[in-house]
Amino acid sequence: MLARVWSASIVGIDAVKVGVEVDVSGGLPGIVVLGLPDSAIQKVVLSN
């Protein structure tokens, strides 16, 4: 099942529109982060 939601992120004093897509299906669990995430997010994903 594919789901898409729209959110926003603050960059300085501007708000930037961010699209988030999630695919929930059977199989082995895993997380894939695309784009240029902040280093703090990369550390959280790698620690799990």
C-alpha cells in the first residue's frame, strides 16, 4: 500500500513543502531515506 502526505520544514524563516511517501508491504522490514537528510536523521536510521 502506497501513501503520500505533505508536510513542511522550516529553513531559516521560510517554510518549504516536503512530500513523504510510504510503502507498506510484506517482506523484510527496512528503511530507505532518499534525498539529502540531515546528519541527525542518518544517525537515527543507522542506530535502529
